[in-house]
Amino acid sequence: MTFDTYLVIGLVILGFSIPSIVSAFSEGRAPRVAAIMLLVGGGMVAYAVTQNPIGYTIQDVPQAFVRVIGQLIR
């Protein structure tokens, strides 16, 4: 897996954790699954950012999404 793939999957997991957090707090229960999702997604993003020799900027994120989707389609 490339660093772009780790970045994109991590960002998608982080995006899905937000509704889980809101749902858990609105129902008055502990956000256990959301916390695990935050750790996994954050870890994947941190790994991609720290291990990529070039690094990532905010402008690189949409291009990373396009590259990963292009790899999946091809």
C-alpha cells in the first residue's frame, strides 16, 4: 500500500467516526467504537504523513484521493 492509500483510508475512517461520536453522546453512552475509529484513522494518517519522504500539504489531499480512486478503478 502506498502512503496515499494510508492517508485516504485514515481520513475516511476519521470522517465516519464523527457521526458515531455524535450518536454516542446524544444517546448518553460511551463512544467506544468511535474512540477506536479515531485511534485507527488518526494512526493511519499520522503514519502516512510521517513516513512519506515528500510530505503532505492540504493541497495534496484531493490529489491523493484522485490517485487512490484511480488505482482502484484501474
